[in-house]
Amino acid sequence: MFKVFQQHTADAVWQDIAATFRRDSETKQQASRAGQTREIMNVALSIEDPRQRWVVSRQPAINPAFAIAEVIWILNGRNDAAFLNYFNNQLPQYAGVGRTYHGAYGHRLRKHLEIDQLDRAFRVFKRKPECRQVVLQIWDSRVDLPNAEGKESSQDIPCNVVSLLKVRNGALEWTQILRSNDIFRGQPYNFVQFTTLQEVIAGWLNLELGSYNQFSDSLHVYKNCDKYIDFSSQITVEENKDRLALPKEESDAAFTELARWAEQIAVHSISGEELAIRVDRSELPNAFRNMLCILIAEGARRRGQYEIGKEVMDTCTNPAYKQLWDHWFARVCKQPQILLNETKLMKTL
């Protein structure tokens, strides 16, 4: 049987799921290669307004700069590890150490199959919006299936396996299929990744944004993260008012520019002050400049220049980003020993 969750926002959906996992009677113990989990199988969920993509109620807070950097990485079709590792230095522990990531979603979608699937979807829908054959493939059995003895081919096997796109009533509907979905470590970031793709492609096509729908074959939480599910609680979430929908050429240029900025932020010879001065000169559309504010604020924080980060965020006009940043900053600026103890318990930012 299907277990169904549907709400207006990602945060509300996530809270419903967290509440279900707090009721042990609805989950089953399940071993995994990464440790013991509690699991619900065959879960369908729906987010009515995909722009409200941020899970704010999760405690400890998610890392918004990493989430935004990953979106930029995906839309630029990249798989280079250094780009993401700067914004989440724990990532190699769980996705493997190397110059590239095996299951990088953007590379899979735009390069791996020797076709840019996002561009093809755009071209198909421009000519034939009623098409039911637009399927974006991430999983590749040739390189992702375990060998005959059951040995995994990589530490970084895609959890998201396929995306199904439909144009209905002038809106882009999106269905995401996941083989494996960790509600604490992965799901909040998955929502950001694929609802952003949905909004971006809808913008390319000059369409409205339909609902975001997801099927998780194995929805689970690792036992060592149970305590975080227990004390996460509903809060008032600020509305994300930014719109990322642009014509394709402008959209591609904006995400290319954001990637260039992210690379500069990772170069520590460039000071936080210099980054702050440069952002004032940015000609990015406002919604993209707000994303850049998060990235630069995180770069300043990592340089120990907290006031610079605060000044940059003061210029951000998106209340959702301000809330996300405040929660993240409060988390990572705890006393060192408290933060160390928390880091030992957690698997990823």
C-alpha cells in the first residue's frame, strides 16, 4: 500500500513525515550498508507550491549555501568534487574521495548519456507540449548496479533515478522517483534540487509551475539520527518570494555566472571584504543575486569574517533566505565542543 503525504509547502510535508517517524508503530527496522534504519516503503508525496521548497523545521538546520551550490553544480552539468566539497567538507566521507562524484545528478542529466536531457526536454515541449515521453534518466544500470556478488560499484550511487515531466493546463508537472530516500540527510536537499529544476525548466518554456510529486520506494531514517527527528518541531516558515523562471538563454547565463562566483568564493586568497564589494557590482537578476548572498555569506563565515557575512545578508531581499541563514549561522556558531559532539553524531550537513 502507498503511504501518502501532501501539503502546500516542503516544510509542511517534511513535518508530516517526521511526525510519522516519531510514531514507531508505522516504521519497520531495516539494515543497510550504512547502518540500521527505520523504514516506510512505497511513499508518495506532493508539494502544491514547489517554490516553497525549503525545509526550515529540521533541527539541526540545513546548510543553505551547500543546497544552493548543489543546484548550481547540477544545472551546469558538473561532477567535479572540489566545487561541492568547499561548501560541505564532510561530503567525501559518504560519497567517496576523488576528483569527481560517480552519481552527480547534473552530469548524469546533461552529459553522461552523451545527450543534454534538459535541453532535449525543453525542445520537445516547445514543439509538442502534450508529449508523455519526456523522461529524464539518472540511473545507469551499466555503472550503478552492484556486481554479481552484491558489491557496490561506488560509494556514490544515485538515490534519485528518474524524473517524469508533463505539461498540463499550461503548467509543468514534475514526478521524481527515488530508490532510497533518507528523510534527515537527503530529503530536504532533494526537495531543493528538483523543485528548482522544475521551476527553471518551466521558465525556459514560459509555463506556470505545477505541483512537485515524489515517489520514494524506501523512505527511512538512520538510527543515529532519530534524536534529531524527535526534537525537530514546526516553526513559522518565511515565504520564498523569489522567482527563478527566465528564458533559457538568460537562465543559462545566470547559472554559469553563479558557478563562476562559487569558484571565486572557494579561493581563500580573496577576502570576504573583496567578495562583498564584488557582489554590489553584480548584474545578476535579483533572485539570483539573493542566492549569491547566501554563498558569499558562507564564504565570509568560513574565513571567520562573520560581520561581512551579516552585512551581505542584510542586502538580501528574500526573507526565506534570511531565515535559513539565521538558523544555519546559529547552528555552526555554537561553542566548539558542542559543535564537535554534534558533528560526531551527524553524517552530513
